[in-house]
Amino acid sequence: MKFLSLFGRLKSNVIGMVHVKALPGTPLNRLTMAEITEEACRETEIYNEAGIDGLIIENMHDLPYTMAVGPEVCASMTAVCTAVRQMCPLLPIGVQILSAANQQALAVALASGLDFIRAEGFVFSHVADEGLLNACAGDLLRYRKQIGAEHIQIFTDIKKKHRYVLLEWTLHFN
């Protein structure tokens, strides 16, 4: 019951989403890292004052998304996540790095002292505008063990919006 220990209850938890401005190295980036971090902290303050139960930090504005996230995105997200964590040391905080950069998100969470990640494509292969996304559960759980991040929880999408499952089957229960 790691979720219960993190949030204190199983039902009705509100997790706010901090949408980080376009990061260095991405086509829409126009801000410095200081400005990006300041904006993320401003959003965090609004959510914190509203009394949310947790936060997730996501690089939503790094359009168009790619399946080959570079080290500049990981470094930038680590800086932003560390600043947000310092503002809210006791609040459950997670990270998602688009698109499907789940191992990178685990590394950022570990370096930033975060509590969870949101993983895309954990099960089932999908097709989306970014291309083919294969299931990652086996590789992601092994990576989490290898880097000593087993305390970081993984929240997953089983069938994510904006994606189409390549192969679907029905489970029958007797």
C-alpha cells in the first residue's frame, strides 16, 4: 500500500499538473532556464495554496514530441523538479517526461527527490503521433532496481488517450 502511505488515503486525491514551458533544445523554447523554473514554481505555489494532494511535473510544451529525448531535457527537468521539491518538501510530487521517456523520468525523480513517475506505454504496444511505442514494464522495473529507485512509485496509463493499441484481446473470466 505504497500509494496509501504517500497520499494518506486511497480515494479522492487531487494531483495538480505543472506544465513546464518548452525546454532548451526543443523547437518552441523561448525562455531561459531561470524563467522556466520561475514559472514552474509560480504554478506550484498556486496549486499548493489551493490545497492539492500532490503534484506532477510534465514537459508538455516540448512539441512536437519525440521518442528520443535528449540529455538537455533530462538536465532541465531535473533542475525544475529540484526547485519544485524545495518549495514543497512534504508534498507527494512526481514527474512525466514526454514522450514515453520513462527511464529518464525515473532518473530525474531519483536525482530530484521525487516520489513517483507517470509512465506511458507500461503495457501493450501503441501507435500515436510520435510513432510506435512498445510496452516497457520489464525494462522499466529492472532499471528502477538497477539505479536503487525502488522507493519511487510508478503510476501508469493502461490504455492512454491519443494512442491506439496495436493488438487487443479480451480476457474471459469463468
